[in-house]
Amino acid sequence: MNDAARVDPQNAEILIERARSLIPALRQRSKQATADRRLPQETIADFQRLGLTRCLQPAMFGGFASDYRVFSKMLRTLAQGCGSSAWVAGVHGEHSWVVGNLSEQAQRDVWSENPHAVASASFAPSGSAEPVAGGHRLSGRWGFASGCDYAQWVLLGSMAKTSGAPQSRMFLVPIGRVEIIDDWDVIGLCGTGSKSITVKDVLVPATHSVSLHELKTGTAPGAAVHDNPLYRTPRNLLALFTLSSVIVGLAERAVAEFVEFTRERRSRGLRVADLEAVQLMVAEAAAQAEAAALIGEHTIERNTSMVEGSQKIDAEQVAWSRRNASYSTQLAHSAVKLIFEAAGGTALYATNPLQEIFRDITAASAHLSLSWHRAAPYYGQIRLGLPVDFDTL
């Protein structure tokens, strides 16, 4: 194994520095990622060489088995280089956590021969899953499978028929059993290659699926395989911070980029930095980006500490977490819009990094799970004493 990729579970924070070392290369490759609508192979090779997608992978298979405190900061750092690259690193890295929640047999099938294997996913319950002897037969079409071109496996959500009400489940399928549809032609996060996937009558063994209820309550099979509290963490307590961390990183970069090229910039004979309006916009955008980061850090720290301390996780805690991930996203998005407005016409040029950041954060903030109008009401309902079903969170 390359020395750079050697894993020391006690030193997972080295991943943040490794991510920082990639920033110049990611910036240089960002235009290629946009043009190709997928990450360059060199970027995927760097992720593997530096072990960046192994942050949440179980130690049993050579992963860092770290936590979201490190994972979030690593993603924010990668976003300083390229939003699409950070997004794919986040998706691949988070799904190693999901795989770590499946049966030990499924985990061995994924990592025994290739400890660097990663999974793409589409969690929306599409398609159909027919129960058969030994598992389910899966068919259908799923969208937004980020990083699927470089994945060895894919996680697909579907409603599975039962003797009672249909059950929402996640199915693990080898990439060779799916068809990738090249339909990712978008305005932002172009390099994520979030294409659609079709599956036709694939048998998925019972060992290779898990109910969403188990993932949401931290009671999936992986909780009995690993001692690490990460694998008994309710999924929605932390998963949204994969995406919001990338968004916060983009906002942090937008402020830094604008400040850098505005300090000495002149327009119509005036030094732009002397304009009070610009000073106010920088101050407000910086405050929003910093607040977004602090909200994420505080929520991740509190949630991780609760799980590590074996404290009960109730619906209000999950709703609070979803609210915070969404609100952090709103703040970060607002910061970038403010910076883009402050930059004026110069930000419209393809050579200006703010143009790419603006497109990427617009696309990222549109993710349904981060929508304020979808996430916030649950918390409001609980605070007002109204009933909320844990499984809907």
C-alpha cells in the first residue's frame, strides 16, 4: 500500500491536511471536470492514494472509522479546490458508512478484494423490489447517482412488498449489474457525474439490503458487527452534513476569493475596497459563511457526543439536526449570492472562480433534503407539541 494511504485510525485528522494539499490540483482540473461532466481520473486516483474516501470506512477493512467531525472539515477543505470534487468525495465517503451498516457478509463482498471500493447511490424509493426466496428482485430507474462512473457498487432505494404495508429498503448492487444513463447535463456541480441508473430484474440477496427504519434508528446489522458508535448512529442525525459541509466550504471560498481580488481592484477610477457598500457586503457574507460553519460544527459535535455517550436519540434531536443542516445551507447560499452581487460584471466571466462557485452552490442548495421548506416544519411541529413519526424524518 502507498505510504500516503496507510490508515491510522487514531490520526484521522491527517485527512484534512491531505485534502488541503489537493486544493491547487483540484482548482486546475475543475474546468476539465465541468467539460467532461465527471471528475478527472487523476482526482479519483488522488482520493484513493490519500485515503480520503476511507474516513468513515470500518477499521475492520482498513478504514479510519473516524467520525463526522473530521469528515465534515475534510469536505469543507476539498470545496476550497472544486465543489464537484468535494461532493463526490463526500458521497463516496458517506456511503462507506452506509455499507458499514449492512451485514458483515455484504461488507466483506464490498471490501475483501478491494479495500478502496466505493459506492454511489440514489436513495429515493424508486423502482420495485419483489420478495423472492433469499432476497428481492429489483428493477427500475434511479436518478442523481453522483460519482457512479467511478463506483464499484451502488445503493438504491425502493419500496419492498411485504405481507403488510410496503417497506422502504436500501439495496446494494454491483456496478456491473446496472446500466448508467448519461443524462447529467446541468448548470452546476457538473463534474459530479450524477447520472441516472437502470436495473432490470437483478436478484439482491437478503444480506445486501437494509430497511430505512434500521438506518434511521441506528439498529442496522452493522451495529452488531462494529463496536464503533458511528455504526449505531441514526442516519439522519448526521448524513445531511455531508452535503451541507461542501456548501459551507464553497461559501468560505467565495468570501476568500472576493477579498483577494478586490483589495487592489479599481473600477472607473475608484478603489473598490474603499466603497462602504462593498465593505458591508463582505462583512455580511463573511458572517453568514462563518455562522453556517459554526452551526454545522456545533450540531455534529453534539450529535456525535450523544451517540458516544449512549444517550437516547429522539425525534426532536433528529428534527433539530435536519433544521440546522438546512439553515446552514441557507446561510452559505446567501453568502455566495451576496458575494456574487458584490463582484458585479467581473463574476460573469468563465475565468472568474466566483462564476463556478455560484453555479455549484445553486445546484447543491437545490438538493431536496436540504430544502428549508421541507426540513424546518418537522422541528416546528415537535416544538409546538404536534406528533411527528420518527420514520418520516
